[in-house]
Amino acid sequence: MIAIGIDIGGTSIKGAAVTKEGKVLDVFTLDVLKGDTQEKVVNSLIDIVNEYIKKHRYKKEEILGIGCGVPGSIDSVNGVVSYSNNLRWSELPIVEMMEKGTGLPVRITNDANAATFGEAKFGAGKDYKNIIMLTLGTGVGGGIVANGELYEGNQGKGAEMGHTVIVIDGHECTCGRKGCFETYASATALIRDTKLAMEKDKSSLMWEEADKLGKVDGRVAFNAERRGDKTAHEVVENYIKYLSEGILNFANIFRPEAVILSGGIANEGDYLTKRLDAYCAKENYGYKGTPKFEILVSKLGYDSGKIGAAALFFK
């Protein structure tokens, strides 16, 4: 038995058949063109899924269903994309449309939830029952698995950890609030702080690193810090502090066994996680008497969303 897992992004949609052991089979891709209506995109997705099933000669009775991870505010109970800023989708009954178009059961969840569930079932979190995952990209996405079950909250719209405020009246967030965690712990935040530091210190090695990479990205400050640059060290230390404080807040609420990081910044690996762990240890992983948690890096990478979406049918 298989399920089809689909990861819907702002510019492309990727999907694949996934086995109950978490193995990804042949992948399909659909480009999302700017200006396409939400109905057009979903109808194109239905067509490509039907073609995929036909091409690989899957029988409907061996497909448990189609799981979709979608960015934005997702009503997983009623199968509706309430609002997706990246896609410009609003009140889209995607489950109803896809079930009608494919003849298969369909389930949806937020894309970060899907990635979290994939890691929990088959990736870095498979040995734990309670995990938190943070996706460190343009924003900060999040997901929670509690006692082995994906926690989605009311209407499936919970786990928006990137939009918890950690600095009152802080940096303005795209959600309309100020001081959100993602305005301090995302790759976007790190890039902003890197650029500001570079402007203040024209002799910083970050200028050389940016030239090598062709742009300022999340690697610049880390790379320059490795070379002994003091200004870069200040940028990275500041980033570590905010990311750690957010992690500690979530640890005090959910008491996870592991915190999993994904996204480009997570590619720093041990260079990042060991420092986060040291900061959290200094703060007693929340406060005295609370259990230690592991800080890990995603193992499934870009497949986590597809795998997690398919795994909605593997419970």
C-alpha cells in the first residue's frame, strides 16, 4: 500500500508515491505560475496526479489517499485553505475539489506540520514521541508532535510558533504584529542583521564572504566567524541567543524530547546545534529540574513535506 504525498510551495508543487516505510518513489513536479487562479492550479494538480497514477499503473485500491502540505492558514478539519499569503489562495475547498477530481480520499495540513510529521515518523525524530520542529527559512515555520500524534490545534491552525512575540514592539512582522520570533530567528532576520553589521564595519570579512557567494545570505556571517571575524561573531551570537530563547519558550510549554531544525541555516549542522545546546544547558533547558532535550538537524531534507503529507494516511 502507498499514499501520495504532495508538498505545495509558492513556485512549484512536488509530489510522489510514498510507501508505508517512508520510501519516496518517483517524484512529479508542477510549476505554479504567477497569476494563475487557485482553481486553475488545483485543476492542474488533479490532472498531473491522475496522469502519475496512470503512468505508474497504480490501482486505486492500493492507494490509501492523497496528503497535501499547504503553506498558510489551513482548516484541516473541513479541508479548506483559509488563506495562503505565498499562494494568494483564500477559502479554497481543496479537499472537495481533489476528491472529486481523483476519486481518492484527500487530507491536508500546513506544510510545516507535514514536514514535522515526516521527520517524526521516518526522520530525525523517529525515536521520540514528543518533538518540536522549526523550519528556519524566509520565515519560521513550526510543527509539534505530542505523544506520537501531530498536534494541529483548533481547526488545524495551531503550531504557528514563528508568530509568538519574543520582543514587545520589536521588528515588524509580515503577519502585522511586531516582535515575532521569525523576525529574529529566520534566515531573513539573519540576513538583515548581517547587512546592518557589514555597513557598520567596512573591514569585516563578511564583505569577502558575500563576494564569494555572490550575495548576502545566511551563510555569510557563519563563514566569516569561522575565519575569526569579530563583527560576524557578534551577529552569530545574537542570532544564537534569539533562536535559543525561542526554543526554551517552546520547551517550557511542550517539554519535547527533541527539537529538530530544518531549512538553510540548519545546514550549519553541529556548528549551530552545539552552540544552541550550550545556551539551553546554561538555562537548564527551561528551568531547574526539567529534562534535557536533544537539538537535531532534519534528516529527510526536502522530502520531509512529501513524506509527512503521505503519512497522514499511515496513522
